[in-house]
Amino acid sequence: MNKRKIFNDPVHGFITIPHELVFDVIEHPYFQRLRRIKQLGLSDYVYPGAIHTRFHHALGAFHLMRKAISILKIKGVKITEEEELGAQIAILLHDIGHGPFSHTLEHSLISGVNHEDISKIYMKRLNEYFKGKLTLAIHIFEGTYKKKFLHQLVSSQLDVDRLDYLTRDAFFTGVNEGAISYERLIEMMNVRNDEVVIEQKGIYSIESFIIARRLMYWQVYLHKTVLCVEMMMVKAIERAKYLIRKGELLDASPAFSYFLNNEVRLKDFQKDEKVLHYYSHLDDVDIFSAFKYWRHSSDKVLKMLCDCILDRKLFKIEISNKAFPYTKVRKLNQEAMKKFKMSEEEVSYLVFSDATSNHAYNPNENRINIMKGKNEVVDIAQASDQLNISVLSVPVTKYYVFYPKVLAE
Amino acid sequence: MNKRKIFNDPVHGFITIPHELVFDVIEHPYFQRLRRIKQLGLSDYVYPGAIHTRFHHALGAFHLMRKAISILKIKGVKITEEEELGAQIAILLHDIGHGPFSHTLEHSLISGVNHEDISKIYMKRLNEYFKGKLTLAIHIFEGTYKKKFLHQLVSSQLDVDRLDYLTRDAFFTGVNEGAISYERLIEMMNVRNDEVVIEQKGIYSIESFIIARRLMYWQVYLHKTVLCVEMMMVKAIERAKYLIRKGELLDASPAFSYFLNNEVRLKDFQKDEKVLHYYSHLDDVDIFSAFKYWRHSSDKVLKMLCDCILDRKLFKIEISNKAFPYTKVRKLNQEAMKKFKMSEEEVSYLVFSDATSNHAYNPNENRINIMKGKNEVVDIAQASDQLNISVLSVPVTKYYVFYPKVLAE
Amino acid sequence: MNKRKIFNDPVHGFITIPHELVFDVIEHPYFQRLRRIKQLGLSDYVYPGAIHTRFHHALGAFHLMRKAISILKIKGVKITEEEELGAQIAILLHDIGHGPFSHTLEHSLISGVNHEDISKIYMKRLNEYFKGKLTLAIHIFEGTYKKKFLHQLVSSQLDVDRLDYLTRDAFFTGVNEGAISYERLIEMMNVRNDEVVIEQKGIYSIESFIIARRLMYWQVYLHKTVLCVEMMMVKAIERAKYLIRKGELLDASPAFSYFLNNEVRLKDFQKDEKVLHYYSHLDDVDIFSAFKYWRHSSDKVLKMLCDCILDRKLFKIEISNKAFPYTKVRKLNQEAMKKFKMSEEEVSYLVFSDATSNHAYNPNENRINIMKGKNEVVDIAQASDQLNISVLSVPVTKYYVFYPKVLAE
Amino acid sequence: MNKRKIFNDPVHGFITIPHELVFDVIEHPYFQRLRRIKQLGLSDYVYPGAIHTRFHHALGAFHLMRKAISILKIKGVKITEEEELGAQIAILLHDIGHGPFSHTLEHSLISGVNHEDISKIYMKRLNEYFKGKLTLAIHIFEGTYKKKFLHQLVSSQLDVDRLDYLTRDAFFTGVNEGAISYERLIEMMNVRNDEVVIEQKGIYSIESFIIARRLMYWQVYLHKTVLCVEMMMVKAIERAKYLIRKGELLDASPAFSYFLNNEVRLKDFQKDEKVLHYYSHLDDVDIFSAFKYWRHSSDKVLKMLCDCILDRKLFKIEISNKAFPYTKVRKLNQEAMKKFKMSEEEVSYLVFSDATSNHAYNPNENRINIMKGKNEVVDIAQASDQLNISVLSVPVTKYYVFYPKVLAE
């Protein structure tokens, strides 16, 4: 590389790009698209600073991967230059399959396809473009490379992805309690039996990390107002799809139109080049610009949803630890039908209930391992002397019902 | 207000909304539109974190106004509750007239109208909506209120607008040297002869503020890569307007189409309701979504500009302290005509030169006054014992020429 | 006050002193003494930045008291100006009774007297000096004032003392995971039934606060190396007292000599003016300067301890979840006797074992109350939906044995 | 090294010690002494957080040296492992010769010897102890090593010493405007013609650095209250020396007594082992503990100075841009003689005038060089397009007079 490329990051300081291939991947339009996809979807409706992008997160996670590998190498873990580059590219591309508004639309835009699957498709396409130089990165990403610990750095309960996004999301939302000590956690990393482990004295940092993550879930990611606007967006798109199926013409960008008009599945991505082509042109801009057209729609439901989203006239949300009785939702439906002079079918887009659940620590996933002494390794849920992490392993579920504020009056 | 409203701000911590009217202004769709206008236009092409919005800046400046007024009152400056509310609303709305991409398109979208003029129009419209409750705020904003110092807090060389934007822009870009001590500057504020002054011991903080601002100009606001992509955006819109005038049909949102098709002037805003209506639907989304349509345009010039912007294939920029000779630009034009098989008229959108200039301290504007002893007031340019601020008063001009990178090879 | 007094605080920004009486209390030599008493005793042996003083902490806690009272008043809690001033002075003076090295020497310098008792004596003495103006502050501090919640702000499981010291200690040690969101916790404070409560939505912040505090305990306050050097200091002073009782002359400042030569009890403070006089001249300087004399002592034990403390040649520490068997300590004693050619009595100062325990949340103390709905109040241990805070209520005990490193070889 | 040693630094995060020799130097009592010498002497009398130590600064500067060398190596500058280690040790030890209260007592404790000279003596002594392993470090420190740029990293107008102390002092005082972007400055470093240069685009960062340094000088290092208490300390020691010469006995630690009783010169350090021995036992504790004895002295002058320092009853300071007339000082002297019933000789310790001056940029020292294009190098004073750095090269002098506050009434 004839020039040392540096990105300014308010979170980590300078992010240096040490290798020409990494730089070329960043420059590719597939990766540049991530500049137009916000990391936290609609969370800025509650936390106005939370408008950071997938692009920035991918760079941050890449930066932490470099740090982690450097620490592990100092501790004597064998990692070749090729593996290092592979792990860097794997983390850089781990989210490249994200569509507009990230998780919000993950299942309503394209059903049954998650972003990891699409990331893999992108990686393969890029690997062709870069003439096979991404093969090792793909193996690490998919977990098929012999050194499993490299995959764990990319994806596990304590991967550099989480270390970056928790830090970054806490930073941009301004939720200080969500701040974790990623620097200390990385300092405490080691490898035993081909698994990433944390040294014994890092145990309090892990506890702190798990609690911070739990806090970020309930305070940010699953914040009831965020859930509400996300559901409103999902309903608007469902309504649009319904209208289109009924034969109405709705303005939307070519890329968005494609996905509104076609039920796309994972295998379509694989067999039809144009699916990925359209997907690569799709980002947050397409969704919001469609809403700006649709607020002038003659369909009252679609118009109401788009107006409310754009002008931030959010619905009312009720929350509970148990499911709302069917009667409650039915009553709201009937009020809505009366109030808005709409059919039952129409109000089903305006009154809706949902549930969300979350583990602070998921014992069924890849565990967080603590190194005791030289070679013994135990799960954090066993290692903590006091904080009952097994308690945190029980998923917590919360139930919601959403409806236009006017019904609450 | 039955609820204490708080915004999380990674820059200032919690921002409290103390008054129902302020809250209602924030909730108005006119103000919510600012959520979709980035503070720094296209600076995120260089500083990926710089995606904070006008909405957030307006809240931040509002917060600093509250602090400044509170300090002044403790120091014995008389400010009534009505004046306090007026100043708060004036600063909240100071940027409401900004269009998409803020300064970038200020003169290409609507010629001869600056955002302050449009802000005033908005304020008047909102004043009708809020039944005259914004009258005092408007007087303060326009500088027609008897206590001039309140206007200076809103708009002068050391207003809370600058204190917030320098702090915020330094924060989100990650350019630490741009950080100013807004807290100290506010602590040092006072009023003498109806003018905002800074107490003597704040003199080094002012120097530091002026230098930080200068640094932010050259390192961020007028960063050559930022200028380049801004110019590319301006040229794309000029090209689109040209094609439309020639009769071509170009997809764009209704609001954007209106301004592409009509030469709007200030008086049009005043006499025709629908001008403000369309303007109120216009934000960053409209521009980027149009570019996403236009990259499929049959016009090679428009297509090239849109592709290059969206995929961040930026043009080459050369910079100089004196104007580039006409021959240089002509030579580039000719190369472009040959390379791209285009007419002279077409390449004029692809090869262009420009100049930009900036004062670190503008002695012709409202001055920064330092309080010496009890009552003497002097201009900072005289008060500094060493730093020759008068030198900083000379505008610096830099000249640029931009052209597609392929011409440089 | 003819001048607005401000302190710069890297933790909270500017700390403003709003009242002349507060300023005069700060200026008093009793309070200025706190400039020479470090907040964290010997923790800088592990965290070199942790050299902040009791003086600075007292100012910080005072600042948070002002914020808390301001929030409570906005929420409609009745607090008069006198009560406000009283609470401010109570928190300012809450630690004034601390002696050198804070908790480390609390029980070895003066047995059976804790710093709160001495704080009360100081407050009474200052109240005479300030002609009764501190009476209300004393009532709040002692918990005898009718509004109990004011006492809780000064002293409870979620008082402004803890909010400041956790924040400050995390800041100066650089242990980021210990950072709490004091701003949010204060925002969530309210009063119900004359008790400080936290609003429902602050529950995750409380959990985060409890976990952060637990982490600070094990990672900083009870860090094994910190405990070790603290124990070495205690042993050095015990040895010095022993030698003095045996008739040896040891150099020390007059104030320190007084406490080395006399067994002082709480009632001595009350009946003999000179006890408080000497105490008021005692600070960290006296202890370290004595060690610098004593490293030249002819007593080998005292010399070894002082040399090792001053040159940071720390002892070896072993740690366990259960008590070390008597045989282990005896064996170390015998090795030490042989190695250093010392008597059993002498080595008892060089080989010693100890235990320390800590609650993350103490259910027997003043509880942390959560407000559910308008008026219901529940203990945090019941309110948390998942984090089993009752588990955190079980005290954790750790056992240590310390001895000169040479014995480990 | 069998263990990876890490220091926590609130300023730079983790500081890793990469080499056993570096660790052993840190562990040596000569270096540990720096834990008891504050970086900013008595500045905590104004900025209570400013109690950080020379120990911490030395570690911080060492950390930045590692970063600088790593960047330079990436840019192709040849630096061997031995040179790297040498530069690291040179910076680690650059301030080891500092005595108590750093600059304050530099010329009153030992006349005509500055701390660099003593640092060199220490380095030589340590080199003997470490069997010649410090030879290269000493050559770099003294500027006699062939690669001059290594010396410039240790000592020049833009060395890592300044980068650390400005950052650290701004951090601990809480003076945010003093913050510099050390990370960016290091990123912009390069070497041309064996000199450290800054790349062209770092020019605004340099300007910002020079202005920040100027601000720190007037706002912190030469703050009038800081100067005042420093002068009071100097006068107290001069008085003590005077009394000792007259035959009085004054309590002080053995080390301090040695320097109070003997006029020590540089050559005494070289020829008499015990001079360095005593010096190595001397730190801030000795001075303050002596003042605590001396406040009970029968000499009224010494007693007054010590009382005023310990209880922070500071003298009155007047400040001016020109020297105070002799008559002013004489009048104050006479008032003092009358008020305190003292002789002219006695009041000369209580009423005194002084002057201090400072360059923001010293053109006579090692210049700050800017790299233009590939190989051209120019001085920053020429390179800046607007900020007239030559103006900043003129030294600014300020004059002071100090006297007991009671004389002002």
C-alpha cells in the first residue's frame, strides 16, 4: 500500500488499515453500502445520537480483532499472517448481509433468510472478485477452519463483534452504564484447547460485561418505544405488500420494489444474480423515501402509519410480564374500527400485540470460559463466586400491545 | 407538563425540557424533520462518525442557552421568565430553515435564499400555530428585541450555537483538537452595556476557542475531500436541473421535484403556501433517494456523478494557495472530452474549480468582547497579550480543482 | 459572597460553591487537612492514578447533593433553603473525621473509634466556631432530623457519598467497568413516605450500580496487593507501638507521637481538647515521614517493613476461599525465624494471615427502594425481574496469608 | 519476563511493559521514589485533582515513546531493537533527577544544579547496577548517539515528554482546553535528515498544540495562585536555611537536613556518594513533614509561612505587565514591619516580588519541523499559512508582588 490509511473513530481513536486487501474490501460498493444502514435501526427515535452505521461498527470490530490477535500472539498463541488477515476480513464482513434497518426488517422484507446467510453469499461473490483471496476468511467465518478459536473471535458470546457494538452503542446513545471495558477484556483473552478463554482475574469484568449487555437490551435494543416504532415500520411494509398484491401501484425505488413484489428466499439469492444485485442497492434511504411517497397514499392505513413514523407521532404501548388477554386486543380493535371507520382487516395493522424475550447469558450458545490456573477451564456460570449467572440464563419475556394514542383517550 | 422530558445526549449528558411549549415545538413535524438532516452534510465521507443531525444540535444549543442564562442570572443580569423562554425557543429554532445537506445545497437548491430567512418564515408560521406564543422568541432571533445581549447569545461570534456545534462536531468526528471548553466559556460570560462579554481571566479560553474553530474549518468543514464530494453533489443537481429544463423526466420525490422544476425565491415562500409545504417535506433522504434513481439515468454525466457519490469513488482534488491557471482546467476538460467521449458542455460537470475562504476571527462581525476590570470592555483582538488575533482576522483563501481520477493517470 | 467560587473537577466539571458558609467551612484548617489524606490509602501501589484526596471527594459529593436536591425539588419534594444548606454541609463534612490513610489505619491508630464518631466531634466543634449555623447539618448527619430522606441522601446504600466515590475511584484508577451513571441515578430519585426511592425505570441502573460496586470492591478496594501493603503498614505501626511501650525512642511528628504513645478512646476526644488538636495535625505525611525515619531503626523488623513499603518490595500474598490451616502459617513462621534469625515474636509482624468479606448488597442496611406505579415501594432485591439480587446479599469472604517473598523461594 | 506487566492509566488506558529490563528499572527504589513527587508541585492548591506523580508521567511518556517508535518503523524509519529499548529507557528516566516539588525547589534546595544533570548522574549509577545495559539509553538521552532523531523524541519542542505532560496535566487539572491530540501528532511524525518532522497535514494540530501549551502555562503552570504558594514555600526554606546558618536547630528528616545544612553543587554529586544517597531519600513528604514541625517554631517568620502554607491561607498577589516600582514594595515592607513588629530582614521573607516569562514557541530551541512534499522541511513558524507563530515566539513576561493578606486591608 503506498499510503497508510486511517479512519477517525470517536470510540476507538485512530483505526489503521494495515493491508491493501482490507482497504480494497472497504472500498468495494458492497461495503460502502453499509454507510447507509444504521446500526440501531430506529433507536434514534429514543436516543437521538444513535445514528451510527454498520460501516462504522464493522471498522470498529475489525480494529478490536487486530488488538485481540496482537495480544494473543504476545501470549504465545500461534497465528500466521494469513490467519490474521483472514480473521480481519471475516470480522470486517460479518454484517455485510444486513439489509435496511438491520434487525427490524430482517424477517419482513425477506422471509426466512437471516443476515448471516446473506453475508456468506456476499463473501463468496467478493471472493470471486478478489480472486480467491478471501477463502481463508470465509472458512473462519463459517467455523470450518481448523483453528476454531479464530471463529470464536468473530462469533461467540464474547466475540469482538459484541465488544465493539456494546461499546459503540453505549457511546452513541449516551447510556453510560452500558460501557464495558473492552480493552481489559481483550487483555485477559487467551486460548486453551483451541478455545478462547478469559484469564481468572478477568472474572469481574465478565460479570460486568454480562450485566451491561442485559442493561443495553432492556434500555436500548428492546426499549418499548423503539419496539413500537419498529413494529409500526413492519406493519407499514406489510400493508404495502398487501396493497401491491391486491394490484395497487406504490412508488418505491427499483430495489425496494423488487422485494415488495417478490417473495424472495435464500435459494433465490443463490440462483438468480439479480437478487443480490437489487439487495446491494437497498438501504435505509429506500425505506424512508418510500414512506415519504406513501404518506400521500389513498390507503388510509398506509398513510396513517407513514405519517406517524415520519412525524414521530408514536402509538401507545402497554407492557406486561404476561400475555395480554385476547379480549383486550379485541376491544381495542373494535374501538379502532369505530373511531377510524375501518374494517377489521384494516385495523389489524394499527392494533397489534407482540412479545420479546432475552437471555443475559445463554448457556446453550458457545459458553464464556474462564481459565483457572494453567490449564483448567470452567464456564463463567460456574466460576463466579457470587453473582448467580445461572439465574441470568433464564430468558425474560415481556409482552406488549400497541395502538394509536387516540384510542387511549 | 405532566411528565419531565429528558433527552440523552452523549455530548452534554441529560438534556431536560423544562417547559411544555418547548416540548410542543420539538414535537411539531417541522422540527422533527431536522432528524433527517445531518449537521455536517457529507463530512461522514471522511469522518464516519459525523452523522449527527440538526435535530440533535438544536437540542444541544438549547441546553447551553439554559446554562448560559442561569449563569448570567446568578451574576445579577436581569432576565425575566418570558425572556428566558424566548431565548430558549429562538435558539431551538435557529436552524429550522436548513434544507437537506445543510450548507452544501444552500445555494444550489434554492438560489439567493439562505437558511436564516427560511428559519424566520418557519418561526412565523409556528407562531400562528402556537397563537402568538413565539413572538418574543422571534424578536430575539431577529435582533429587534430591546435586550440585544439575548440576540448575541443566539447569534454572534461566541454564541451558544457555535459552542454547541464545535463541541458536537469535534465529538462526532473524533477530532479531539477541536474540543473547546464550552463549560468554562459559559462560566466566564457576563453582560456589560447590553452586550455579552467574557471576563478577563477567560482570555486564554477564547484564544483556544478561536484556534479550535480555525482547526475545525480546515480539518473538517473545508476538508478537501469533503469539499470534493459536496461539489460532486452540487454538480449532480445542476445537471439534473439542466436535463429537466431540456424536458427529460427524472424520478424524484414530489418535494424534491418541486424545487428541481421551479426557480424558487424568498418572496415565493412568503406568497405561496405550498412552497413551505414542499420544503417541509424535503430532507437528506430525498436527495440520496433521487441519486439512487439517477444512477440508472441514460445521461452519462448524471449517471457518473451519482455512481461516484453513492459508491464513494471520489474525484481527484488538487489544492493551491493561488488560483489555478485557466490552461490547467482547459487541458483537463479536453482530456475528459476525449476520455469520456463527451461534449465540452458535458465535461463542465466533471471538471471544475472552486475556491473557499475562511476567517478564524472576523473583525467585521459582532466582536468578542473582554471585560477588563469592572466596566472596561475591549475587543479580543486588542486584549490578547501575545496571540496576534488580528493576524487571524485576515481571511485565508484556498483554490481547488476537481476531476475524475482516471484523468490523473 | 462577593465572589463566585468554583473548583475544577476532572470528574464532574465545575463545582460551584453557592453559599458563603459552605465556602468558609471549606477554608477552615480542619477541612483543608483533607487535602493531605488520600481517598484510597495505598491503592496507588496498584493503580498509580489513585491518589485523589478526601478533600476532592467531599467536594464531589457536595456537588451531587446539590444536583439531587435540585431534581427532588423540581419533582415537588418540599425542601427549604435551610434544609438544602444543611444537607450540603452534612455531606461536605461526612468524612472530616478520617485519619491518615483513611480506612487502613482506622482501627490501628485509635482503637474502637470509627471515623463517623470523629466526624461528629468535628462538626460540633465547627458548630461552636460558626456560632450554631451547623446545627441543622448535624441533625441531618446524625439522622435525628424529622425529614429522614435528607439523612438517606447523606448516608444509605444509594447516597451521594457512594455515587461520588464510585465514580471518582473508577475515574482515577482507570477501572472503567466501575463507572456508574450517577447522573441517571440522580435523575431517577424521588421521595415516598419520607424515604428516597428510585423510579421504576431506573431499575437496570441500580443493578448496574450494585454490580459496579461489587467489581470495585474486589478489583480495587480489596485488591490483594492493596490489602498486602495495607497490612504491612498496620504491622509497622503495631511494631512501632510495641517498641515504644518497651521504652525505645522513635522519631515521629508530635501529632503522630501522641497517638503512638497514648491509647486514645472516643471519650478522650470528648473530654480532652488536645486529642482533637493533635488529630487535626495528623495526615498521610506524618505516617510516611515516620516510615522514612524508621527505615534507619535498629529494630530489624521495623526496618524491614518500612524499607519494603517505601521501596515497594511487597510481600507475597496467597488467597483462598477458606481459612488457611494453622500449620501453614506456623511453617512460614518457622522458616522466617530461621531465615531472618528472629524470634517468634518478631516474625509475627512479618508473617500474618487475614480475611476480608464484602456484600454487594446488604439487606440488613437501609434498603434500596424502587417505586412501582404512583405509591407502591419495593426493595430492589424483590423488584428485579431476573438478576437475583438476593444472591448478591450473601457476604463473600476471602482468606489471605502474607509473608516476605524470600520465604517463597 | 515470566509475567506480562500492565499499569492502568486513566489517561492512556493500559500501559504494557514489554521488556524485563524496563520492568526492573521501574522496580528500582530510585524510580519508586518518583511515586512521592507530584508532577505539578503545588498546583493542587488551585486544581485539586492535580496530584499526579512524576512516576505516572514517566510511565505515560514511556508509553508514547513506544507508540511513536512503532509508527516510525511502519513508515520505514530504521530503528533496531536495541535502539528502541534505549529510547524507552531514556524517556523513562528523563525526570529521575527531579527533587521534591519538582521545579518549585529546583533552585532553592540545591543551587546551580538542574534536574537533567541529576538525571544523568542517576542514569550512570543505574548503568553500573545494571551492568552496562543502559549505555545506549544514556547516549540517546545526552544527544551523543548517532541517530539524533531518537534524542529529539526524548527532548525537543515536540517530544513525547511534552505530549504526555500536557495531556496528563490537562486531564488531572480538568482544564479541557489544554487537551492536545497526542495520538494524531504521533501519527503525523516522520523522520527526514535524521530529524523528527511532522507531515504537512498535521500543521493545524501543531498550531493547536502550541496554543494549548501556552494556555496551560498561563492557566496552570504559572497561575498566579500557584506561583504565590510556590514562592511561599521557597521563602520558608530560605528562612529555615538562614536560621540553621545562625545556629538554630530545626527538625527535618535526615535527607532534608543534609541539604539544609550543606551547600551542595553538581561536583559534590559526582565526588561524594552520600550526596546521591541523601537525594534518593528526599521527596515531597520530607518537605511537608518539616513544615509541620516548623509551624511550631519560635521564629515568627518561619511559623507564619508554614502555617499559611499548611492551612492554605495564601498571600495576596498583585500582577502586572511591567515591574512594580521599588516604592510599592518598600511601602508594603514598612507596613509589614509595623503590623507584625518585625525587622526589615524578617519581612523580606513575607513581602516579595518576582517575574515570570514564557515563550509559546521558542525559535532558539530545537524547532518544530514540517515536511512539505517528499523532502522539503520548513520550520512551523514559516509553514503556518495564517497563525503568526513568530508572534508567539516573543516571550511574555509578567510581574508579581506577594504579601500577607492582612496588609491589603
